Amino acid sequence: MKRVDPPWVSDHFCWCGTGGAHLHDLLPLPYTQEAVRIVSERARMLQDFLEVPFALENTSSYLTYTASSMTEWQFVSEIAERADIGLLFDVNNVYVAAYNHGFDAYEFVRNVPHERIVQIHLAGHTNLGNYIIDTHDRPVIDPVWDLYGETIEHTGPVSTLIEWDDDIPPLEVVLQEAERARSVRDAAVARRASGRTVRHTSAPAVQKRDPAVPISPAHKAWTQGGPRETAAAEAT
Ligand SMILES: [Fe+2]
């Protein structure tokens, strides 16, 4: 951080280790007041220590906890306000979590503290029907572009990063994605300036997973490497 001198530093709303073991994935937190208190205290401590603004990013997730007593957007918002930190807002992660857990992605986007959003992430994912795995190995889908447009209407022109970590295409394809991000952002900024914003009344693009449909045994048997590798195997 001293060498790069960044305007802010970020990490994720997640946990990764317990009992001396460290897990190589971003595991979701329970959305409880106890977790709000713990994460807020640590984020504030870290920000004070680093002496640069600190931000936390919402993650993609594949499970929830029965102990949770609030929504994910309430959880991230309360921590951001309490710790006085920024948000790194991953629009694709909102879509993936909304799909996997059956909540309204637009409600999430509308209710977080927009002035705290320091950067936006977009990515492609793998939809396996019952659930989505956040593979970052393909183009951003149209419903995520729509969600991004509405996010920008709330935030203004926040810098945007497209995450593409696997099965990386030729540079022109990546540049086209970046160009699309610019055009969606510019259109949303223009709508914001004119006051003619688009408001989805529900979550038309985000389907709820049918809990009556069982998850196939093949999906349960994760191999070493975790969900992304499983998605790659199932998609072929
Ligand atoms: Fe991200």
C-alpha cells in the first residue's frame, strides 16, 4: 500500500478461516447484529491503522444462515455507516446472490448508501439452472447491465471494473465489454442528469430458485478447487 499509494484499500464482507485453518474462498457472514458489531469494529480499526479510506465488497454466495436476522443490504449498509467506510459494490454479485437466495436485486441496489460506493464491479457468471456460480469467465449478461444502469443512476459516474479471471478471450472482446460499460454508464448518467430515471417496479430479470427442485447429487459433490471448477466441469 505504501508503494502504490492507493486512494482507498478494499476487502470483502466474508470470513475465510477458523481454528487455525484458512479456506481459499470468500465465505458469507451471518447477517446478525453480532456480526455487524464485529465487522464494524475491525473495519474501523483497519481504516484507522492504514490511514487511508477502507471499503468492503459484497460477495457472491451459495448459502445463508438460519441465524440471520436482516437482509444482506441492511447488513452491508449498517456496517458501512457504523464503521464509516466505503463500499465496493459488485453488481454481478448482487445479481448472483439474489438469484441463489431468491431476493430482489433492485431492492438491494436502491437501499445501500450510494454516496459510499467507491468502485463498481461487473462480471460474467455461470447459470446452472437452480443456482448461479460466479465464474468470471464470460461476458456480463443483459440483466446485470440493467442492474448496473440503475446503480449508476443512484451513484453517478463511479469507476467500474469488469472482472474476467478465467477463459480469458482476445483483447478486443474485453475492450468491447469495457466500451459497453462506458455506454451503459453514460446513458445512466444522462438519465440521472435529466431526472428521467428508469425504475423497475419489481425484479423482472431475477428469477427465484424453486426450492422444490432438488439440487442434483452431482452438484453436491464438489471436487477440489470449489464452486468455480465445479461450474466449469458441469458446463462442458
Ligand atoms: Fe468483485
